[in-house]
Amino acid sequence: MLANLKRSVALLLLLSLVLCLFGCTEQQPQETTAAPTEQTQPPEVIDYASSVKLDMESATAKQEVTVKLFIDGDTTHFYVPATVMSNGVLKARYMAVDTPESTGKIEEYGKKAAKFTREKLESASSIVIESETAFWTADSTGSRFMAWVWYKTPDMTDYRNLNIELLQNGLAIASNAGGNQYGETCLAAIDQAKREKLNIHSGEKDPDFYYGEAVELTLRELRTNTETYSGMKVAFEGVITTNDNNSVYVEGYDPETDMYCGMAVYYGFNLNGKGLEILSVGNEVRIVGSLQYYEAGGTYQVSDLKYQIMRPTAADNIQCLSEGNAPAFVLTDAETFTNGQVTFTAEDGSTVTKPYAEMALNSSIEMKGLKVRSIYTTKNEDSASKGAMTLTCEVDGKTISVRTVVLRDAEGNLITADAYQGKTIDVKGLVDYYNGTYQIKVFSPDNITVVE
């Protein structure tokens, strides 16, 4: 019995070994040949700006033009015949596109869009604007007219559509892009720009935009909406025209109003070395600071400037952008200075009108032919302004005040009222505000010329 049991166990063990030898042997995979798959080709990049054609025989209004002023990426002022606009200028707002801002609050890719438009039209040998209908249609402001803008260069046979070119380069978003004669092309250009991740669709930072804490503005925006930004950290660009009494004066050109706007910048005793060097007269600078109301002067100024020498390109630093620039010294007549009005379009599309002198505050102007009627000299012994003068002048039936700092000749001698009393003078200075009135402030005897 026991012997039979041992034989049964031995047989079971032998059977298990045989099964393991056959069942546990590693199976080699069989080679298979995969069916070939077609490679996906990237979508074709289409030049939509040239895919549409300008039809000079169609019923829409058209006019060959030249540029008067570049405003931003989607607004340009063109010279036109008086039969088109009685004043000879058509302010064109580009159809179907909305580029980022570069004339008020600065937005990402706004400067790039403005530069793109300028470069294309500056290279053009011919520019044609086209309306959507047989008439020129005003936009919501009532002062700008919706237009397709076509251009060609000397080496081109056909015109290119600049509106669509902005869209296909990712420098504009759609603005009623579908409901017009080139709507399908506009939408296709937008889709392609998104697919190619161009500029505003790229998800990347704009290299021309500062990503700091400050609100990026133009000087016009800062000058016309000072109360809005009071107490805020602001940033703007302009040319330093004057350095006086721990302050510099910065001015910048505004293309829409065709004038300069300025701002006083108080640097006090916070800067030294490289920071002070940046604030040299003639430098184009980027100013970053706090906008504050200056009680003593009754105006606003920017203060709390900073310069970190170890981080020269930091977004919150003041920076020098270029050197060797000169003040504009815009030739201004007395009527414009005292009664002139400036009209422009605000960011919200509304029309804004401001006094000329208010808009030009802290910017440089020139005025000629002022007859000096009387002179007041500061005599306060305790005042740093002892010897400074206020000249009451008359020109073209208007009274203009000219305020000077303490003036000295080449030998260091004080220049007194005798030098100008009863004379006719030409002056160069900054638009200044004192005691409720606007005047011209002169900082150097070289900027007063006696003509008779």
C-alpha cells in the first residue's frame, strides 16, 4: 500500500515537471508588419491680405490718399480732396479690426501694431481707402470714418488690404469682421493667426510692453485724466526738456492732436549717480513714479522715482531710451495760447475738448513779438526766487505773462528788468500754471531774444 502511494506521488511530480517544461517556455513574439499611416501635413499658410482684390470699378466709395498723421494701429488721418472732406482730412478708422491701444493706456502689442501700420504705409507708393458703401460712413464718434485701407509698394502689381494683414499677423482682434464685403476672408485670417499663435494669440509676453506695477500711459492720457490717476503708480515716455530745482520736465508728442503734452517730475534727493544721469536734458526716458497733487503749485507732478543699479531694465526703474533730443519749442500764437481748444477722441469713443494751454502744460513752446509792458521782480530776501521776474506782455491784443527764474549773464551778473522793459521780445519756455492762469516760464537768458 505504501509502495503504491510512493509510486503515485512520483508519477505526479514527473507529470508536473513535464507540463512546466512545455508551458513555461518563453514564447517569442511573432513579427508583424504595421500598415503604413499617412503623415498629417500642416495646414497651408495663406496670405489673405493679397487674396482679396481692390476693384476700382465697384460701387463703393474710394479715394487715393496720402498720410497726414499716424495715430495707432487702426486709425490714420489721410489727406483727401475737399470734395471728400471739406477740411481736406479724413480720419480713417479701419474696418473690421481693433488693435491694442497705444495712445491712451498702453496695451500689450499696441506699440507693435502701430509700428506695423506705419511701416507698411510709409513704404507705399500708393494708398487707397475704400468705404463699405457708396458713401463715407462715420463711426460712433462722428469724427472718424470707417475704411478699408489698401496699399502697394513700387515692386507690387496689386494692392494689399492692410486691415486683413493686421488680422492675419495677430495684431488685431475682430470688430464686426463678419458683416462686411470681405468678412469671410477676415474670419479666415483670424483663425489662421490663432492657429499659428501669432502676437496677441501667442500667449507670450510682448517685448515692447513693461509688465510692472505701474499703469502704462501716454503723456496725453496722463495730462487729460490726471485726477483719475492721482495717487497711482504710472509710467510714460518722453523727452526731458528742462532740469530745475530738483525737478525735470518731460514732453511727448501726441499724433491725434498734433501737439506736445508735458509733465513735471520731481526727483528730489532720492537719486544719485546713474539715476541722475538718466534724467539729463535731451534724454528720451521712461519715467515710473507716483502721480501726486502739488499743493504749492496747484498742479500735478510725478514723484517717488527709483533706480536700481543692479536691475537696470527692471519694469519699475526709470530708463534712458535715447540721447541727443531737443525740446519741441512749438511756435504758438497768443490767440491759441489764451483761447485755443483741442478736440480729440477718448478711449471710450467720446469726443473730448480741452483748453490748449491745459493740454500743453509743462511742454515747450515759442512765442514771438511780445511787447513788454511792465515787469515785477521778486524782492523777498528769504526767497530762492529773489531776482526772478514776471514780464507782462502784449501781443496781437492779448496779454501774456512770462515768468523767469533768476537769470544771470555769462559773467554771472544778475539780469534785471532794465534788460527787457519796453522792449519787444521772442521767448522760448514751458507752459506754466500759476495762481489760476497759464503763463510761459523761461529758464535761461538764451531763451529771451530782444528784437527791438
